[in-house]
Amino acid sequence: MTTTPRRADATATASDEGWRSRLVSAGAAASAVPPGSTVYVGSACATPRTVVRALEEQPLEHLGLRLVHHLTDGVRNRLDTGTNFDHRTIFVAAELADLVREVQPHGVSVDYVPMSLTDLPASLRTGRLRLDVAVVQVTPPRGGRVSLGVSVDAAPAAIESAGLVIAEINPAMPWTEGASTVPTDQIDYFVEVPGPVIAYEHPGVGDVGERIAGYVARVIDDGATLQVGLGRIPAAVLAHLLQRHDLGIHSDVITDAALDLIEAGIVTGTAKTVDVGTVVTSAAMGTQRLYDAIDGNPHFQFRPIDEVQAGLAAQHRLVSVTQAFRVDLTGQACVDALGGEVFGGLGAQVDFHRAAALSPGGKAIVALASRQPDGSPSFVARLSPKEAVAIPRHELRWIATEFGIAYVHGRSLRERAVALIELAHPDDREALLDAARSCGLVPPDQKLRSRLPYPATEERTVTLKNGTAVLVRPTRTGDATLLQDLFFRMRPEDVKTRFFRNLSSLTRNAAEHLTNVGYESEMAFVAVTGPRENEQVVASAQYYVDADTGSADVAYMVDSSWHGLGLGHALHGIMSDYAARHGVLAFTADVLAGNEAMLHVLTAAGDAEVHTVDGVHELRIPTRTAAGERPWHAS
């Protein structure tokens, strides 16, 4: 059927007190929908369940409707019978997952449309996605207007484009501020429904999710503006940010987790580039506590999803967290298929991910568990035909699992394959490494020693004598290139004191030997400066345990231009503390005679045994734990 799209009337009066004359029952509103109509259904916690149910209860001759929607709660008839209508959804929520996979009665279909939510408004307005009827849920009218409440997203475009608009009036719907209101004269029928507003609570993420969230939170800095969409892991990230300051929110959706940070004074919005001091969003999904907080509160600005997306370009330090389901070893991420079946959708994540990647100081982060719910690996050599690429490999920046977080943008196929395998489940790493070798992603001699999570809790900030702060952290295999850079910055005499011979180069294999460790019987740290995406290694340290003696051979390398600042002392203290906590009794080291600076570092505690033979000091240094958990300061 064809109807005339409605458009906002610039001459509309400020008040339409005649709306009560258009107040009808749900059944009457449903019967006004012509057969064959394409019907937009409001989303999420404003899903107009009552009218949708009334549509489902229409006589069979009224069939032929096509429902268009994204994330919904209550659009299927009953769990046992499914639906009487065709559905075209851009987000397959849990209630529809089985219907997408199964053949429905009466010849109807439930189809997934891979489309970004931010593209939906334009598709409706231009008619590329034909629309006849819009059914939404709103607040009671005030002064000739209603608020779309907790779900603005694409509803304004749907109301403008539809020839017939039906609105459920929910007395419990919060009145949200911003571009969230609609004149009552744009609505043809009103249907009163009882409250409350649909509530939503994220299920618990479990230990795996908490570990992922912890790794992600570590790279989020003070003053960041957050977009954290739906998904258990993104929501859990917020709970790990209670030590941050002056965060902002510019997101497609907010939940109770965001409210926790606002009430704690963590989210202030004062560091935002635009929309300073406000929370910008398009929807809210949470409990009554959240709905009470946003009701009539100008601190929360609700806007259509395309307007929210348009505001990203000017936002600095934007952080986006996207939950993926599977990633291949080149970095291609799938976000809308779980276990090989369609689940979820693109939402607004791809657009936010891209915006965060382009934002000055921004971070685009993908997070996923190392294994699927069925136990299969989340990392694969190649995605299956059912697992479409949502985030292409050239767009992947940060990626986190419960085993660590890595920055892979700008890395070669070999480097990123190694980094991703180190994030995989330890029991899957050997098979993935074999697959990477077979695909030619890594050379035949590529090795990986780590079988443990990246020990992020061992990261320390060190303050040097000149006041400079450096980060000392455990190494990853991918640090080999940075270590090669350090080698080539060192003076020839410093190279000789470290390697006991004159070396003109440090090969990749040799560098990986110094960074590729298992975090148990072998350990390595690097001291780095600069942002995490572009670090420079200024010092390194390694030890390797001799299982027969319980001691470990230790070695240090410090950038020549960083000598005399206490960096060697700090590194040795951190290494000694880690080794002592992991059962290493003592360090052994050889120091060339004349290398008085390193000799001083290793003997400063006063309990080292030193024997000098043929111009080489042979040392045995007992390891020591740190006194408490105080930061290490150079002395």
C-alpha cells in the first residue's frame, strides 16, 4: 500500500488539546492499520507491547503486515506460537533469535537486515525503507507535545515518514529533555497503557567478563568521553572506572551503570569538547532508578540517533567499546553472529568505533571472551561464511579478552596474528599458531611461550630522579620491534656491556627471545614512555630460571640517553620483587669490569656475592619482595 508521509508542520500550534478526541482502545487502533502496511515499532524499553499484541490478535484476513524495528522487547505474539507478521529487524534480540532460524506458519518470515542504526532515520525519510505506520510509546501530553521518553533513536524519522502514527501513552514514561518531543497533532491515535516502563538489567558478566572489563578500563584515561553500548562486557567496564576523573558520556544508550558514575562524581562532562557538562544519548535502558534520574533533567540530552552520531566528529578523547563475538587472525571482527547464527546486530557500534578511531586522543576498543558459550574458540584463522565482517582489519585498534589487551593498528599481518593469539585461550594458542603458519601469516619458526593472562597488575609507574614518569610493564611478544629500536639507539660501548660482544644489529628472533616469555620461569619487563598506542621502550630487563638451582640469570638494557636517572635501580627492584613472589631464590649475573653503574645497581642492597674472573664480575643477588604495594621511586 502507499500512504502520504507526514512532515512536521511549521505552522502547528503550540498546543493541541484535541488529542483526547483521538484516544482509542488498542483494538481500535490496530484495526485502523490497513492490511499490507509496513509498520515501524518503537524500540527497547519503549516497545509498544499493547498495540503490537492487539495487531497480532486481529483476524487472519488482517495479516500481511510487515513490522520494521531494531532492539525490541515484546514484539512476538507468544513464546510458543511466534508471530503472525513478517519482521524486518536490524537487531536480533533474544526474543527473536529462534524465529530468525525457523520457518514460521502462514508463510511469514523473520529477517535480519544488516544495517547500522544510525542509517535507519535517513532510510525512513528517503523512502529507501518504505514505511506506512509508526507505533511508538510516549509520555502523557504537556502543552501540546509528548516526549518520546527513554527511546528517541529513529522514532522522530518514523513519525515524520509514516502516514499513520499510533502512540501508546505510558503514565510512567519519564519526560526526557533535548530533541525528544513531538507535537501531539502529529499523532493520529493515542492508546493509554498502564505503567511501569519496561525495566532492563544487565546480567552478570562472571569472572571472564570482569577480567576483560578490567583490561579495557586500564587504557581509559581521565577526561575521556565514553560510548559504551549494550552488552555485558561494555557495561561492566563502567564499574571499573571509579578511580577516573571528569569523564563524559556521548552514547547511543545509557544504563544504570552510567548513572553509578554520574552519582559518584566520576562523570562530569567538564572535559568534553562539545556538549560540555551534559550526557548525550538516544535511549535509556535500566531500572526505575535511572528513569527517575532522567525525568525532566536537562543534564541528560536525548537526541535522534543520527544527531547523536553527527556530534561525534567534534568530540575529542572519545572512547568506544564494542562487544564482538568472533575475530579472525588478521583482525576482522564479527559482531552480529554467535555460534554461527545471527544474533544481535550492528547497532550504532561500527559508526562509534570509527569515530573513536578518528577522535584526537580517542580509543576504539573491541572486547570479547576468548571462547564462545559452546566452548569453541573466539579467534579463528578465517571467519565462516555466516560470520560477516563488521569491523574490517584495517579499522581494528584495541582488542581485549580475559587474557589481556593489545593495540594492533598499524601492525603487520604477522605482528597482529601473534598479538591476537596471545589474547586467545591458552588451550587454543598452539592450534591457532599452527593455523597461522599454514596460512602464511607467521613464519614457520614463530614461537609463543606465554600460556597465562597478561599480568596487568604488575604494571608500575616509576618516577625518575629528574621527575620524569615512565611505565614499567611486562613484555609481550610484539614488543620485539620496540626492543630493536632501543638497541639501535644505544651506544656501541653500551651494546658491548649488555651482550658481551660488539653487535651491529638485533634480529627479530633475538629480540623476540627477550620479549616472548611465559611469565613464570621466565619474565621480562620494559620501561616505556609515550601513549600506549605509540610507546617507546627506554629500558628492558629479563630473567630466565635455572630449574636445578632455583636461581635466575638476569640482564638489563637501558637507553644510553637515560643513564644516571635511577631507571636501572627501579627495574631491578621490580624484577627482584616479581621473582621473589614467584619462588626465585636469587639472581645471577655477569657484569663486565668497568661497568660500574650496573655493578652498583646489582650490589646496592649490600647482600650480593661478587667474584671477579678474567675481567668479569660474577654475581649472585638474593631476591627481595617490595615493602607493601608502594610505587617504585628511583633513588
